[in-house]
Amino acid sequence: MTLTELRSATTPAAPRALPARAPAPPADQAARQRREPRAAPLSLRCVTKRWRGARVAVLDRVTVALQPGTMTWIGGRNGVGKTTLLRIAAGLIEPDTGEVEVWGESARENRVRYQRLVSLLAAGDRGLYARLSVRGHLDFCARIAMLPRSELQRAVARAIEDFGLEELAGRRVDRISMGQRQRLRMAMTFLARPEIVLLDEPLTSLDADGAEILRCAIAEVLAREGAVLWCSPERELRVRFDARFALEHGRLVGA
Ligand SMILES: Nc1ncnc2c1ncn2[C@@H]1O[C@H](COP(=O)(O)OP(=O)(O)O)[C@@H](O)[C@H]1O
Ligand SMILES: [Mg+2]
């Protein structure tokens, strides 16, 4: 099923007010059981971030909650704070103030689990090792995601097939094209079946086939009630978003 078909088969959920903060769950239950029923897959509440030396905050009390099975777009001009917001949502940097939670739980409470649930496709061409092969990158990702040994090879084979990397699997990444590298970075992002996917200008260097592969990968996340946050300066008109916002002067506004 393509993303367009999936979207038209479901009623887009409107962004809702954030639920009350979930109580800390017991540590010995499975992740899904631990979910506070009203908690959002990802929520940012009153997130403020001011880079050292900056006159004003790049993010100023930003509040947004993603809903299960939906894709949200955040746009805004270069330098407005989209990547900063994604890095905070991914648990890579801390906001100065405010709460960031995945299913009601913050990265601070359990960083390992948080980062297992959330996957960021960073902008540009970062995160690859020049001399490592395409398959080597996927193997590495599967290992750091701590996939069980029985799952590991299957997950890598599936990623190679799903992202059209069959011909490239044995090649070093400094010997493949930008668009091919972007396919690999997408495959790495989706490999461990994350529940929340954060995409920073994901269409960079992708051809139409690559964009379709991305749409299918997103549809799979949404079909299992995950959530996607897509940031790019311009809205991609061929992609259907359930909720749209823009960052302006550190604040989120409807778009
Ligand atoms: N590590 C950093 N240290 C200091 N300032 C930063 C850092 N990262 C980003 N910024 C600044 O924060 C602002 C927002 O950057 P960014 O989030 O990358 O914007 P966008 O992704 O919307 O183009 C910019 O003014 C940028 O210079
Ligand atoms: Mg950016």
C-alpha cells in the first residue's frame, strides 16, 4: 500500500492538546505495556533552547504532540531551528527547559530505550564511514540496535531489498553516489523498525524511485501506529501530512 492510499484509507487525526504527564512506569514490563494510554508517541512541551552566545532562543516554548499513525510536517526558513528541534526530539541534545517524551517517558529516564524507539535521519550526508561497505553499515546498525542474533541477518537482508541496495551491498560508501548514500541512510534509519521516525530534509538527492521507497517505509511505520516528523524548508506538495506547522522566531505556528 502506498502512503497516499494509506492516508486516504484513514481519517487524519488532528493534533490534540498534550495529555497530563504519565507517571513513571514500572521497570520490568515490556515497552508496549508500559505506555500510558493517553500518552503521545512523541511530545515536546514548552521546549526552549538558546545556543551559547545567541541573543535569542532558537526554540521558545515549543509545544507539539505527534499522534499515532500520523505524519507531521514542520517547515521554516534556513536557520530557524528545525534541525535543533529534531536533535532535541531524538534525545541527542537537551533543551534548556521543557519536556520531551516518547510514550510518556523522557530520554533522561531511560536513554537506551528512548533511542531504540526513536530514529533520526539527519540532514545531509553525515553518519557514514567512507571505507565501510553498504552491508557493513547495516550490520553495524543492527548490532548497535541490539537486534537478537536470529533477527540480525534477516533485518539486514530485508533492508537491502526494501531500499534497493542489492547491487551496492558490497561497495564502499565513498564509491557510491549521493542518492545511493541517501538510500543507505534511509535503510539505516528504518532498519530496527523504530516507532518514531524523525526526518531532516529527507528527499535530498533522492530520485523518484528513492522517494517512493521512502513513502513505503513511512507508510509501514504509520500502519503500526508509529509517528513521523518531517522537517524541510518547503512543504513537499506530493507528500500528504496530517498536521503542518512552521517555525517562526522560535515559535510553532499553524501552516
Ligand atoms: N551547535 C550549535 N551551536 C551554536 N549554534 C547553533 C548550533 N546548531 C545550530 N545553531 C544555530 O541555531 C540556529 C538554528 O539552526 P538549525 O536548527 O540548524 O536551523 P534549520 O535546521 O532550521 O536550518 C541557527 O542560527 C544556527 O546557527
Ligand atoms: Mg536544518
